Amino acid sequence: MFRFLVFLLVVLGLAILFAWVADNPGTIFLQWEWLAQKMGRPGEEVGVPLTLAFSLLVGLIFLIMLGWGILRGVIGAPTMLSKFFDNRKREKGYKALSQGLIAASSGDASTARKLTKESKKLLGQDPLVALLGTQTAILEGKRDEARENFKTMLENDTTKMVALRGLFLEAERQGEPEAARHYAEEAAKTAPSLPWASNAKLRYAASDGDWDAAIRTLDSNRSAGLIDKVAAKRQRAVLLTGKAMDKENENPDYALKLSKEAHKLARDLVPAATTFARVSTRLGDPKTATKILEASWKEAPHPELAEAHSAVSSGESVQERLERAKNLSKLKPKDPEGNLALAIAAIDANEWVQAREALESVLTSHPTERAYLLMADIEEGQHGDKGRMRDWLARAVRAPADPAWVAGNHVSDEWLPVSPIDGETDAFEWKVPVQQLGDDSAPVMTLEELKAENITEVEVEKVTLDDEPADEPQIEDAIVVSDDEPSDDTQEVEDKPVKAAAATVTTVTLDDEPEEVDSKQEEVADKAAKLVEPQNDNQEATKEPAKEKTPDEKPMPNKLARKTLKKSDTAENDNTVQFPLERRPDDPGPHPDKEPPKKGFKLF
């Protein structure tokens, strides 16, 4: 393009010059005897028009340049031919090189190796050829050959940084942190603005707990523009928190200073606030600790903040801690974490009604495993109801998981400033570790269902028979007794007992002076009292209507255990037999005119 512009300028200049000469005509007189004789005027001056003279001069210059070009071409022909063939060879080499890089990237190791040899033959020790050979060796699994190629590339300034990165990655892959750190530091020293090298230095310093070196590297990265201001502040807060946690027992005053600075840089960083509160409490300043925790709670409610808030004053009673939990939950009334914290404090204080009320909004909006476990604690602590406790525990197993500190696929019980997997800073996030399969929505409970769950049955005092030990196991399998009148027909008692239908019966144990129970429990007790059995296994038993209970008779328990009643317990009358019954008491048995049924497996 530049030559074309020069050519246009020269042509334009000549045109302007010829135009000027044409406008100013004249004659040039030459005293040249040879020219005068040729023109037949010896001894005279020869006059040449100015326009002709100027044209002859331009033509002469053109002929001289043309001749010089021809002469130069003839002399430099061998060199030109050599360059022509070299360029053609280089063109073929770069074509093979580009195809080899494509083959290596696509995973075609055999084609990449073939093109590597061809490009090396055509291009010699070109840096890109060495890079292709290294990638091919890695693709073929020849790690030693790749490492040697990288070391050879270190001698060339063009490929030095590529070689350092390759050696760094190979050292990390083989679990050689010292070698990887060496290559990263060497690369950072050569090129301080290289992102991977600076980040690797920061990562290794933080993994070793060298917080000062990590903070210096972070400042260097910020100065070099490798990280923005917001991210730099966040990472600095994380590093200061990690340093404060290490210095917490050794130097509490210094740890307080570090955690305070970290809290100012990132108010939503929960570990910074909890560390600051913990150290403040240790140094005798619970008011400041409470203030910091409540400020962080307003930013992002978190169970660790609630736990630290309840432990600010070690001398408080459970009622005082309950009041503190109430004040904390009022800062974020609609947040479930506040209700959960209030429920925990109420359970510790045995305030069961307040605990249920606190969990009501959680269970009807977005229940999680922790909420169901707290309900199980309430059922066990308030009523000692093992059945309902197991029911809530079963719901907890199926409930959505609670959030936890997660870094990648690693779940930790506590926050860590550096990931133990890859050494990344600020890698832990508070989130659900495993996504729920199927519907993402939690199985919430309606308010009516929750109220139905909280309605407790009428509590009945547990009593035992006078002649039965109190620690004797209770009955589990109940026999369903029909309301129909028993038949007068006789039946034989079979050797094999028939499987009886089971029914769930409310637990009632008797004392010397039994309490009054509701009509339903009395009905079940009456049905259980109707059970009669033959005294011997081989004699026939006649079903008679159950007699009404007299005040002297001891009531029958309404829950029958999977056991054999003792003879001492049933010897008060002659119409008692041992459990289990071979058939239901209201079963009239086989008809006398019909054949007895064959023994076999039978479902009721």
C-alpha cells in the first residue's frame, strides 16, 4: 500500500512538472561538437526544446533503472530461487503443523505424531513444532517425554512461559507441590502480570497458612489489575479471618483486631463475625459481640450466628438465653433461621408450647431435616411419646437436606478459609450439598395437619396388676374382637394357631385405683375382657357372653402383648386359656354337617 502511494505521488509530480514546462516553453543550447556534427552543423550550438530535453532526461533515468533491475535479477537469481524453495518448504511445514495441532486437539494421537515428524522435518526446531511434539506425547501418555520437551523449551525465550506452565501442570498432576510452586514462582518472577502464576502463588501460600505472604500476593495481584476491587476486598477478609482463627488462642488481642478488619471488609462473611464475637466474649466484652452478631444477622441470618449469639454470656440461665433468642428472631421475623433458633432455646428451657409455635411457620412453609428433628425432640421431651418421636424422625429422613459449608463436592462441618481439595481461597459456600431428586419443592405441612399433629391424646396413668411384675414386657399384637354376640356352637381347638388380625389399640396400664378413661378406651377394654379360652388344648370350648365387670374384678389391659399370659394372672376363673388364640373368639367354627376345613395357609 505504501509503495502504491509513492508511485501515485511520483506520477502526480511528473505530471505537474510537464504541465509547468508546457506553460513555460524555451530552448536549451548545447555546445557539443559530436552532436553538432551529427546534425550537420559543425561548430554551431545545438538548440533543444525544453520539453524534449526534459522528456529525454526522464526516459534516460527510466532506462538506467530498468537496466539496474535486470542486472540485479541476473546476479541474484540463485538466491531468489533458494528463497522460493525455502518459502515453499516453510509453507508446507506450517500446513502440516496446523493440521497436527488440530489432530492433537481432537485426540487423534497417530495422526498428530505423523504430522509432528513431518513438520519437524520441514521446519526444524521451530517453537511451535516443539509444542506440538509435547502435546502429542501427553496425548499418548508419554509424560517423561513431554517433561523433557518442556525442559528443552525453557531454553527458548519464546516458549519459556509455555514450558513453565506445562511443567507446573505436570507437577500438580503428579502430586509434587514443591516443584509446582517453584515453576509458579519462576513464572511470576519473569512475568508478574501472568494470572495463573500469581493465583498459584496465592493458593500455595494460603494452603500453607502463610497468611502474610498470601496477603502480599493478593495486594500484588490487585496492583497488577488481575483482580477487581470487590473480589480483592472479599479475599482479603477471608485471609484475615483465617489468620485471626489461627491467632485466637495464642494472641486474642491481635485476633480481635484482624477479625474486626475482616468484618468491616465483608459484613456478610459469617465466620468473621463469629470469630470477632468469640474473641470479644473471651476478652470480656459481650456487648460488642452481641452488637456485631446482630448486625451480621440483619445482613444474612445464619445458624452459626444464632449459636454464637446464645453463647455470648456463659453465665446466663436457659430462660435468659430464651429471651436473647426472642430478641434475635425479632430482627428478621419472617426468616426461618430465627424461628429455628427460638425453638432450640425453648427446648433447652423446656418451654414446649413456645417451641411448637416457633416451628409452626417453618413446618408450614419450607421444612427441612433440622425442623423435623426438633419436633422429634419436642415429642420426646414433652410427652415421652416414642411413637410420635419415631414418626418425626422418619419424616426427617425423607425431608430436604439443610444447608452446609460446601466447596465443590466437599462438605465440611465448619467453615475453612481455603479449600482442602484444590487450595482455592473463599471456596466454601453455605448451600444445600446435594440437590433433591424429583420435585425441588419441600413437602410442606398445612396448618390443619400441624394442629392435628400437636393435639395430644388423653393421658392415662399407667397401672400394673398387683400380682404382675411392673417390668414385665407389654403386649404388642392385639386381637380384634367383634361386637357380635358369641355363638353357642362348639369348636375344637386346632394344634396350629391361626394368624389373628392385628389392630392398634391405645396403651392403657392399670393401677390399684384405675382412672376414668374415655368411652372409646372403655369399649376396647370391654372387648378385650370378652376373650375366653379353653383350659386344655384338647378339650372343646363353649363361647359364652362376656359377663359384666364387677367392682371386685380387675380390668383387662387394652393392649395385648406378644407374649403368653402367666397362669397366676389368668387363674381367677376357670374359663381362661393361654394366648395366642387359634381363631378369633367370635368365630363359630366349622358347621357340624360339613367337613372340617383342611389345614393350610389362610389369610383373614
